[in-house]
Amino acid sequence: MRNKIVILMLGVLLYAGGLSQSAADYDYVYIDDGGNHLIEDATYQNSYVILDYHIANNPGTYFHIVNGGNIWQLSACNNSTIKVDGGSISSWIIGSGNSEILVNSGTIGTIWSDGHSLVTVNGGAIYAVSAFGNGTAEVRGGTLLNAIQTWSSGKIYLYGTNFSVGGVELNYGDSLRDYGVIGGPNFNDLTGVITGTLLDSSLLNCEFSVPLNNPGGADIIVIPEPATLCLLALGGLFLRRRR
């Protein structure tokens, strides 16, 4: 797992231009007041902002990033919430401890879901999406520039249509574990490339990775769009009436 984190972080830093500055150039900012914060400028462009660290506010601290907002790194802990409606997070966002991250637009390096957090991606441009440690990510839209991956007990759900791996069409509810091939660092992963169309009509074409040895149940699963679910429900109702 350590190898995965190092490799992905290096990729993010290269993508975001982060290697041009050392970590010493950035500072840590802890915000745990349980308040609402609108981020629309570059106040935190050189900061690692951490919400509700070791503090469980109810409701938690709320961070709303809009056009003009610029943050280096961002973490949501405990009950805090991050909503991204524009702007950029140049390195990553990570959620843990029942936090919630909602991305509708903007540019982000990597999104990590950990520790029972929930990530929902409806739009934006994202380098990678990762889920581990009982974290869940739901990808419904946006542009994934590089990869999706899970390990430990993380889950990623892809919502859309026409999913396929290696030219093989996927049925809704399929697990990518059943379609990956052994690869990755030290051949410890099942990897491949998934294509399809997400709910917002964005085209999906990116690499995926799930662990080969998987006691935690990490997985990436494709889910039918709501319209398909409605059609299936109506079909079942019609069959019942005919009986």
C-alpha cells in the first residue's frame, strides 16, 4: 500500500507542478470552529488546510470553494463537509471520519476517501480518485484524467452507461475485479482501462486498480443510471400484473 501512495503522490505533484516548491514552503492551517467558510480567493494557495482535526463538531465545519478559490491541500475530518463548485485544489483532498466531500466543478489533483467518509463527484477535472479504509466514492460525472483505485476496504461506484473493459461490455452491478488483469507494482493488483459515459454525459476512459489479495473487500462497481432503474422497476411491475 505504501508503494501505491508514493507513486500516486508523485504523479499528483508532477501534474500540479508541486515539485517546483518544497514542502517547507507550505504551512498547516487548522480550522475547527464548526462554521461556514466561503473560499473565493488564493488565501490558502500555499496551505494545507485541515478541518475539524480531532474535534467532532455537530454540525461540522463547512468549506465551500467557488471560482477564484485556490488551495494547496485540504483534509476533511470527523463531521466536516467540503463542497467544490469551482476553483482549484492543486494537490489533493482527503476525507476521513464520517466527513463528506461533494465536487460539482473545479480542478483537483487527487480525491481520497478514507475512514467512512463519502466522496461524490458530479463534475470537475480530477487527476485521480482513490478509496480505502472503509471510504466510499461515487463518481457520477466529471473528467477523470488518470486513474481510479481502491485498496483495504474502499469502494468506488461508477454511475452511467456503456461501461466496458478491454472491449467487453459490462453489465450493471459488475465488479471490475472480474475484468482486471494482474499488474501494478509487484503484480499485486488487478488493473485495466474502463470506458463508458457518466451520468453528466462525460466520457470515461481511465485506468483502474483493485488489490489482487483483497481480504478487506475493496472494489470498483458499475451502477445503472436512475432511468435504467426505473425501466427495470416498471418492467417488473408489468410482469406482475400479467401474472
